[in-house]
Amino acid sequence: MSDDEVKYDEGPGKDKIGKVGNLVGKTMTHTVQIQFTDPDVERNSYFVIYGDKDEEGKRDHYILSINKMWSESKGTIADLQVLGDRPRRPFDIGSEVYKASEEQIARLLGIYNAPEESVSLGKLIGYPFDVNLLIKNFGRIFVTGKSGSGKSYSMGVLCEEFMRKGIPIVILDRHGEYGSLKVAADETPDDEPKAEAQESEFVDSIIEFADLSINKGGDIDVEYLFSLDATDLVAPNLCTIINMRGMDLTVQEMVAGKVLKKLYQASTGRRIPPFYLFLDEAHLFAGKKQTDTCEVVKLFSQEGRKFGANIVIGTQRPQLLDTTIRAQAGSWVVHNLTDIRDINVTISSAEDLTRGNKADISGLDKGEAIICGEAVKGIPLFVKVRKRTTAHG
């Protein structure tokens, strides 16, 4: 039986363990309203409503999540939305609602995937589940969040995951932050401090181009970058970092434009393997002002995937990014945003987000994110991003 089919379950026992409330008001096949009897229910919880038993004594069940939650004189009320399969007729008023089991949640969300085929981004907030999403479903990735929200940190996590799979990546690094991928994190995943800085597991797979006069950790002077072929920059098990720290924005834009054109032309000619381009602070290279660099970023966003030229866009200000580029993003990693214009632009552009998620986005803590779009099964996931194994620049 596929994950898209209705799952069957024996349902709760007669002792009603796990009941959280009952349906009230108007019910539909896709949305319902609940009055909670459990005072400890949290915003990111998942619930289940069981149907009638069939001839074999089993019953179908439907998983729901909270869309909006509030308190009034009669208690805590919430609008719930059905995730995945829906019933053929509206739920009965008064139907009992239970906490969904871990197995029901994990099966519905599709977060258990083979390590060699997936990226490990963190844990589902409020649950002990690792979120492992299939690489093949990501495509064009958009990472956003205000300063200090964890946006660049999450991009570093994606870099680690792709490198661990041997996927070629190219990083256009405005501030010299990504050279830290060559250095192991100061603390282990168990929070034990390390005695001294150590090389990361990826150090032999990284080449960093930089102005060596001011970036002592670089490997090759950036002046040699333009004499190299695209095949020198993109290869299996290779991470190419173009460190532009110390260059003014005009020079950075020129460097980015030339590199992007070289890579795009090589990808359309099938001269390089599929790869991911990381472009942080993308609104500075591809804002609403049309430039040559903006045009080639558009090509990556619109046409690159068919040639294996995938892109990871990062920005603190999604409202400032070119609208075409923003609209082409297939998967979104949304960290905390507080500017209402940035929030509205994100909700209107990101698949599966609604106005009901405004408070969710502005309420995210540092390191928390909502993942939505092609990478998930049409169900936004609230995730606590895992710790990096490399240092954060």
C-alpha cells in the first residue's frame, strides 16, 4: 500500500488514551474546528480522527494539524486542516480527536528516507523524528530569514549534506563565511568542546579562491579563476568556494556574472556533472534592477534544473529579489521574518504556505524553520535545524 492511500488502524482503545478534544461547529472534509480538552496541546502537534470500523474490525484514520489556535471563554479552540487523504463526507460534529502516533506522523510526512538518498536537516519540532528528505525532490531551493535567524547556518547544513553525498557545489561567498567548511565545529554534536581547531571531514574536497592578501585561509588567488575551465570548478566530490571578501559590490557582481555564465554554458553543453550553486545575499546580485548578472541568475532559476544546474538562493529580504527568480523556487526553507512585506512575499511565493502561517513565521526561534514546497509532501514541516559538523563562519 502506498503512502498516498488511506491507512488503516485499530484506533484508540476503550480507555481513550490520547484524546485531546471534540469537533464543534461546522465540519467539512478538509477543515474542522476543535474544542480542546487537553490543556497541554502545542501549535505544532498532529492529531488523528478515526472513522467507522470495517467488516474486518479495522478503521480508516485521518491526520490533521493546527491552522489557527485561540482561547475564548469556553476554552481553547483551533481550526484544523486535514493532511493527505480526506474523508468522502464531512466529519460528524462531536467526533473525538486524538494525538497522532509517531508511526502515523512519520508515515504521512515521508521523513524517513535512506541516508544515501536524503539530506538530514534536523528534527521535527515537538517530536523525536529526524527529518530526512529526498535529494531528488529539492531542485531549486530558496532559504530566507532575517539576520540572526539561522539562514546562513542552514545553507551551511545543506552544503555539508551535498558534500557528504559527493554532489559538486559552487559557493559565491560575499563575506568570506564559507571557508569555515574546512574547519571542524568547535563542539561535537554532543556539545563536548574540542581542545583546538581541527580540519573538517571535507577539507580535502574544498578549493577556495580568494584574494590571498587579505584572506589567509584561501587556497588559490582569485585572479586565476577566469583562466580555468568550468570542468576545473565543477567535479564530483568537489566544493569550489569563490571568496569575494574585500571586493566592492561592483567587482563582486562582475565576478559572479562571469562565473555564472561560464557554469551555465558548460551545463547546457553537458560538459560538467549536475551541481548546486549557492548564492547567499542573492538580492544584491539579482534584485529588481535588471543587470547581466541578474539575467544569468534568472537562467539558472528558470532553465538550469533541466541541465543539472541547480541553485540555492539565500536572502534576508525576499521582497527585494527579482520576482521571476523568487517564483521559480521549488523548495523553501523559511526562518524568522518580521518585516510584514517580507512575510507576505514569502507566503505568496512559497508553495503550501497560507495567511495562517504569518504568526508562525514571525514566531520562529533562532535555528527553527518551516520547510515547504517540492521537498515535502505538500505539508509544511516545522524543523529545528541540526547542528553543523563544520564551523559556522
